Amino acid sequence: MNDSGDAALHADVRATLEQTPGVEQVLHRDAQMARGIWHARSGDFLAVAAPHAWFCSYYWDDDRRAPDFARTVDIHRKPGYDPAELFIDPAIRFPHLRAAEFLLKKKLGLRALLEVIPLDATLVRGSHGRVPEDSDDHPVIISANGGDLPGLIDASDVFRFLLNACTGRPD
């Protein structure tokens, strides 16, 4: 919210976010800056999901009215990452036949959607984007030359580390 915004509305929005189940923290711009995650398009608040929670992006109340892309893997039309894409809808009795039908249509030059993604958000267990609390669950980099590994690195440094490893350039 800009400086001319309604401070009472700002406080109400923050309170609503803080009281929402599954929200562990609500970070204002200053807290985002302190953590090095603020961006000009970050918005006024950044809600951090509690462990084992995620923010479902389904904006429809009735699955029969879900958009066509909801049951497909479609990173371009979905608002953000959809972890439900990791699952095959358990309500589909023979998912392999559904996939074979889709592939046959494609082979015949017909347009089709491979609709196998469930709309059951309860299938997703865990959080996306959180730093795991247990260091045993942290991501790892495996290298043929372990001596080159710098130990614990920030996620923002992974690309540079991999680029340097592939090009042979030192850090």
C-alpha cells in the first residue's frame, strides 16, 4: 500500500492474514527487506505458510466450474505453482488408458487435453518454498569432486555455483 493508502484497511488486511489458518507469518516490506526477499512487486505483505501447509490457488468454489486447464499440467495459465500436478487423480480408474487415448488423439492430429490432475487439495502434504526445519531435509548438490563444494550456500547462489562448475571458472 502506498503512503496515501488507508492505514486502517492495511491493519485489517494484516490481521485477517495473521488469523488465516495455515499462515505462520505475515511479513511487511521491512521484514521482507531484512530477509533479502523484497522485490518491487512483492506487495504490501508476504504470507509464509506454516509447516505442512500450502496456499491453494483454486479460485472456484465448485469443481464442475473449474477452468479447462485446472486438471492439466499447465504452468502458463495457472496462478503459481500447483503441487497437485504431482498426482494422478485417484478417481480415474484406469489412468493409463486415459493417457493412451490422449496420445492416440494427438497422433491422429486431434487437439486434446490430458486431464489427469486431481482437484483435491488435501492430497498435497507439505509446503513449497519453505526452508525445511530439519537440516537432513535440505537440498543437496552432488559433485564428482566433493572438494569443490563450498558447504552450505544460499539458494540464490546455486545458479552461479552450477554455472561455474560447468564452465570451469572459479568462484
